[in-house]
Amino acid sequence: MAPPSGVTREKIGTVDDFPVPRNLIQEESLRGWIAALPGVVGELVDRWSIDEVGDAFQPGGKSAWVAPVRIGAGFDLVLKVGWRHTEAADEAAGLTEWDGEGTVRLRDSVELDETVALLIERCVPGTSLAIMAEPEQDVVIAGLLGRLWREPQLGHPFRPLQLMCDQWADGFEGKLAAGRVHLDPGLARAGIELFRSLPATAERNVLLCTDLHAGNVVAAEREPWLVIDPKPYVGDPTYDALQHMLNCDDRLRSDPRALALRMAGLLGLDPERLLLWLFARCVQESPDWPGLADVARRIAPK
């Protein structure tokens, strides 16, 4: 496997010769953190004895700088340098728990002030599952989720799904008060109340990915497809089908019930519960994703 093209540890320099991915450079609120990246990457290069740093992957994400790296002759890895934020707080712990079972393997991690850095398995060719037709994506996503769902060990660090749902519901209610919700008030209240209550009625609670969609699944040599960028919580497995469904925009808008029935069948889930979750999540997302308001109206419980 050829090493990544890029710079050696001695050439990690200033922002001027330190390319930042297109999506990340657009994040105005992270300008200070981005400006400090060369120094942070240089510190990580020394810490992990990295011999070569490749070009950052483009267009990249909105809160992390990610690039292939080489350590010695036999280790072809990826360095992920992320801005510390609540949603992704337990990524390293999740990858440790899964230990490569359907996900990329974690080699090491460190927290530095506003930064969380991961040294992880590199997936080659690294092609995104998004290139596949959506019905094929459904099967791959379902297969991966079935492997990720497990009861975490006693004393685990993972937060409950209830916490995330309550925080997002609070955010929605602030937008509702500000007049940013374009739904019937009764429907909006029903959806967000359901979003708060569903986590507590789960028949089982497992380790969740919460952000699994085709863009976070890549082709690899060790396995055909591996998950990257998980955002672990513990809770109702039915919730975990939602992000993929929300990313299937055409099918979601044309026939949301059919999409929910298909994913419920592939995952062995209760289709009615999945529809309730989908309705609640569409309500919660509707202020910033207006097309979901119509989906919520169409699948609202009678």
C-alpha cells in the first residue's frame, strides 16, 4: 500500500502552507481553532512519531481536519483532529467498545484543550457508500447497525439517548417561541412531546451510532464497508434507523411510510414505532429542514 503523499513531520508549517478542507474553512465560528491547527498537528506528529502527513481529505467535514498519515513502514493510518463538541464527545470510547466490529479501529486518542484527536485505521479505497443506489445502501446500513447494537459494559461512559432528545427538544421549543416553526401548533407540540417520551419506552437499550448514513460508511479492505464518525449514545435501537432515512430525500418525501416499513423489515424493528420516531424527528428538524414539515404532516399519528 503506497504511503500518502504530503509533508514530513519537519515541514508542518503555518496556515499559509497548511491546507484546510473546504467545508472546514467555511466555519466562521471556528476561525481561532483553525488558525491553531498547524501547531496542534505538529504536536500530534511528535506525540505519535508520525513520519508523513498526507493532504487533508476534501471537501472534509465541518468540525474536523482529517488526513492520511504514515508511521514507519507498515502503518497506514488516518489522523482525525476534531474541534471538541458535545455531539461527538464519545467517539473514541465508541470505537474502543466496537473494536473494529463494523467500524474503523482506533489506535490511539488524546484530548488537547478544544481538540480531540484520533489515530484510526485507514480504509482503502475509502469510497463512500453514497455512490451506491439507495436500496443497496439500505441493506448495508441495516447490516452494520445490527452489528453495532449491543449492551455496553458496566460502568460505560456513554450518555443516554434521553439526554440528547431533551436537549434537541429544548432547542426546538426555543425556535417555536421565536416563530420559526411552520407547523400547526398542536402537531408541533405532539411531535416534540413524543420526541421527549419515546426514549423512556424502549424495550431495550443498546449502544447507538446515532449518525449512521451512507456518507459515514466507507469501503475498506478488511471488510467491504466500515463505519466512520460515530456519535455514540445508549438507547432505543429504533432511533438509529432515522439518519439514513432522512438522507434518502426523494423516497422520504414521496412515500415515507414505505421507506419506514422497508427499514423496519431489514432491521427487525416494530414499523409503527419507527414511524412514531420518524414523525417526532421530522417535527424536531423541521425549523431548519423545511421539507420535513410536510413529511411530519403525512405520517402524524391519527
